[in-house]
Amino acid sequence: MSSDPLWITGLGCSSDTMRVTDRPNLTNLGGSVRAAEMAYKSSGRSAKDINVAYVHDCFSIAEIMAYEDLGFCERGQGGKWTEERGPYIDGPGVPVNVDGGLKSKGHPLGATGIGQVVDAYKQVFGTAEKQRQVPDAEVALCHNVGQHGQFVNVFILEP
Amino acid sequence: MSEPQLGLVQELSSDVKHRQRMTAEFRKFIDGLKEGKFLATECKSCGKKFMPPRFTCPCGGKDLKWFEVNPEGTLYTWSIVHFAPEGIAKKTNVPYAVGVIEFEDNLLLTGHLKGLTSKPKVGMKVKIEPQELDSGDLAYFIKPA
């Protein structure tokens, strides 16, 4: 086993309806909210404890909804939060997708989730490229969505 | 924004046809569409309604009855698409409008918007209308009522 493991301290999984129009609303992913709640509860952490986050930005709006669903900003404020540089590496909130996210890599299915964990490891052990290394990153969160919200997983990772 | 040229899906590609495996139950929905009717199902155990129809209920119920939906409703939400997906339509005029119509009982259905004379507005009266495409496939569109 590695002498520097990254531990999964929190885990949440949730599903949602197959048909998007069977959901109570179209402006968030219920699966993300429930999976995040489970992950925070099982790890004893909350959104404000997260130092670096990787969210499932299959599409731009998915990232903005994730800020809200994961508790990084207030419900309905995702757009404004982005304009205020909240999720930027040098911004006031949790740095999100400092590796460029899914979209920057063309979102290869399956591999994107692994890519998130690989980058979380680099961040937590301080081996990421200088310009995108989050200072003192310790608690990472990985958020991964299947299809359009039918399956969501949230991991909390710590050294 | 300038008024978009509102196009409609011209035909479905052949691989979509191959993927359509229709059960006898669902065929009743398609036959209804051909007669200009929108049929839905209701769970006899819990009363939940499904449009398009479903034949098992998340409550565990397996006994559902058919009912007809009034094709008129209101526009729940809408968006303009500027980049048509490949493999779904061979010829699609972009940009085109999509939306969700809300029927009675809060039933929602996604579809292409057609026949708009001005920018779509949430809450506007719309209706759903079936249409046979040149390819022989059946589609439905959401139009102003």
C-alpha cells in the first residue's frame, strides 16, 4: 500500500428519475444534493471545510448548478458567484476544477472521474503545477454525475 | 436578440428507428397520437400520473389505467438551440426552439416549439400537436394555442 495514501473519508450516492420532466424542478440535480449530504455526514465535514473541489461540468450549467447543490454558494446565486470569482483559485470560495474540469479534456466517460481523483491527489500532496496548486489543500471533494443526473456520487478525500 | 428562424426536425436518422422497440402497450400511445389524442396512464394504487405513459409505477404498482390528456397547457420553460446534435436529425434548421409544456395535473412534456410568432414566454398558452414526418415517423410539436 502507498506510504502516502489519500483516504476516502466521505461517500455519498444517489439516483433520480430517468425522465428529467418527472423531477420536482429543472434547476438543480436532486441527486447531487442528496449525495453531497451523505458524503458530508459520513465524513463529518461540511462545504466550508472543502479546500479544493472537482465537479461534474459536462456542460457549463452543470458546473453552476453544482456550486449550489454542493453548498459552495447560496441556492440561485451560482451565476453571480461565478461573476464574483467565487470558484476561482484566487477567489473567495472553494476553488473548483483547477485542472480545467471535464470540458477541458473532452469529458471521456469513466476516465473523467478517475482524472478528478488523480488531480485531487496532486493537490493534497502539493505536487500540482505551481500556477494551479491550491495552497495548503487538505480536504478534496469529487463530484461525479451519470447521464443527466440519474446517478450522482460524491467523494471526500483527505490525506 | 434577432428573431430566430424557427426550424423543425426534418427526419429521424435510421439508427434511431432501429432503436425503437415498441411494446404492445406503448403502441397504444402511438396509435392515439395518429388519431390526434394524447393518452397517459394513472397508477391505480397511488394515483400518480405519467405522460408519456408508463406501465409500472415507482410505488411498486403494476396496474395502471389509460386516460386522455387535454392537449392544451402552458409553456413551463423554453430555450433556443444553436447547435443541433448529430445522429438525431439529418437536417435540422438551426436555431430552433425547444420547450416544456405543462398539462393539467402538473404533467410535463419536452418538445420542439413550432409556429411561434414572437419570442416564447413562460406561461403562454400552448398546445401539443402530433405530426407525421416525411420519413413516416411520428413526432409531436408544441405550438401556441
